[in-house]
Amino acid sequence: MKLGTEDKKKVAILAVMLAIIIPATIWELYGYFASPSAPPPPAPAASVKHSPARPAATAASTASQPAASPDADAPEAEKIDNGLIDPTLHLAKLAQAEDVEYAGTGRNIFSAESAPAIPEPVKNPRDNNANVTAPTGPPPPPQPPAIDLKYFGYEQPKDKSWIRAFLVHGDDIFVAKTGEVVDHRYKVTNISPSGIQVTDLAYNNTQTLPLIQQ
């Protein structure tokens, strides 16, 4: 009798579980087959129209950059191929560039006796009592960047009626005369056998570049 009562309890529990599982399974199958087979197509993207405020923003960002000098309208320098460069070393032209005499002061830099005596600075007695404070003010403006051109040679006829400079900017080689602009930014203002003056039009900064002897 005891074994039969336990079997009835197991059958009752199984019947209750089936009564819960079967309706849940039917509901899941109904939701699966009742849902659409394919998702609705996405809405077409609205065409983007250029707002009239964009040019003003572009102009504002352009105004924040360094303004180019009016000399930017000068003729551009000639850009040549690296294969057309003659690597021959012209000693006569180098001697002309090195023909600069150095006049020293007569001091022997290898002797300590020839060195002039350095006078001791005069101390102010007020310096020990007064607290000197450095004047505060706005920081100085940033220095313009160095011009990254290299002056490695020049070309000049015997009558010296004109002269052209050979310049390197990165991997590019330029041949420029006085007044021409190199790489849309650097204007050649003066050329000599020993050096060249170049103006950075973006910062209105003029620097002298020496002749590099290779």
C-alpha cells in the first residue's frame, strides 16, 4: 500500500508539470510563427543639405591659422628631378665661398696666461636686505619655427649677372632665384655664394641659411 501511494504522488506532480509546460510551449510557438518573417526595411536616410553656416565656420578656422604675407603672389621656384642633379664637387666654387679671412684678437686659446682677468661683480649692500621680486606680465609670444630648407649649391655665370640657388625641402629639390617662392611658403630674398636669406611667409620671419658643404 505504501508503494502505491508514492506512485500516485509522482503521477500527480508530473501531471501538474505537464499542465504548466504545455501551455508555455504553445505560447512560445504561437509568438514565433505569428512574428513577421523579415524585419521591415529601414527608413531612407534624409539627404544632408549643406548649411550656409559651414562656410562661415571654415572661414573662422582659416582665420585662426597664420595669415600668409602678400608676397605669396610671387612666382614659384622651379622644382627639379633628383636624377638631374650633378653630384660633381666643384672645388673652384667652394673656394670662392670659403674665401673669407678670419682676423683673430691675438689671444692664445691654449694658454691660460693670455686669458683676460674677469673682474668680480660689485655687490650692492641693499641686495641682502631687499626682497627683489621679478615683474610679472604676460608671457612672451612664441618664437616662429625654424626654416627647414637646406642651401647646398648655386649656379652663376662668369659675368655674375644672375645667381640661382639649389635648395632641399624634405625629399624635394628646388632651383630658385631672388624673389621666387619655394614650396608655396618660403620666399628667397637674397642669394650669395656663402648663404641665402629666406622669408617664411606664414610667420613673416626671415632667416639666413648657410651653404652646406657636401
